Amino acid sequence: MNMNTYFKYSIFVVLSIFLTNCGGPEKKDDELNVQYPEESKELYNFEGFSLQPYGIDALIYLPDATADIGAATEPEIIHEMDDYIWEIHVGQNFHMTIEDWGEDDAFSATIKELKEQSIYDIAFIDKEKNFAYYKKSLKAKGTDSDDEVGIDHVSYHVIAQHTIDGINYIFKSNKDGHPKLIAGYMAKSVKSVKPLDNPS
């Protein structure tokens, strides 16, 4: 083998190693590097749950067994065929409803109703477009002859409106509300609702 052939062979080997190192492993690393959405950091105590089997082409995140709400059981959905109301129960403490309002803006109507009623004091903890988390306190307290003298009658509530397939759905806590801890988890749940990309 002469010097010219040896030199060409050496350059070929060096270039082959260089090109292999630049191209191969990087592509493999990219395939293994899974990017999670920013919101998933807030939802580490939650698990995705499809509402598609119940007639709503959406995904909602519900508290899992790691959440501190006694939710060691699978979510239970109560819905009668052709009805416009769904109930979601996760364990004994987490209870929310979904309502089909068609094209009506039920969120704005509900917020207006809350502001106009005179029985409860409403304090908004968080309020955004189509989402509200609020504290509801009874204005009148017990009387001397009442067994519930001094009880504040406070509950926490959430409501969110999501448009899915052209239909406005209201996701909200049950009418009695919840303790603050449960309502905090529920606020994350109702904000997490996403339409399914490829409904079947």
C-alpha cells in the first residue's frame, strides 16, 4: 500500500467516524426525550380520564389515589341516555356535574346570577375567562334559639365552561360545594378539560 492510498483510506475512516457520531446518537436521544406540556407539572396528583364513552369528546384530569381526598377508587360517571347532565364521583368526597347548554353562554348567566342573589356573600378566589373559583358564605347567621349559632355556613365552588364540538358544557362543583381542599383539586380538574383531537 503506497502512501497516497494510505492517506486517502485514513481520511475516509476519520470522516466516517465523524459523520456517524454527528448524526446517529442525536437522533436517538431526541426520540427518547419526551416533552410533557407545562400544565402536567400541576397535575401530578391527577390522571387523564376520557369522557368519550359517555358522549363528550373530551379528556378531563381527575384526582388519583395520591391526592389527599380519599380517592382510592375509580371515577364513577352517572348519566342517563339523552339526558343533558352527567355526574362525576371520585371516592366519597369529590362530586362534580357536567351540563350540556347547547349554544347558550351558561357561564356568564351563572356569574350574573351569583352577583345578583342576596342570600350569600360571594368572594372570587380566582376568576378568568370561562372559569371561576369562589367562596360562598351565608349572610345571615344563626339566632339564639338556633342549634347552629355561630356556624359560618361556608363552602367552596368551581365552575368552568368548555366548548366541545360546538356545544357549551358547564363543569361545576355540586350545589352544596366542598371544603377548600377538595375545591382546590376540582378547580384544577375543570380547567384541565381538553377536546379530544381525533374523536372516533
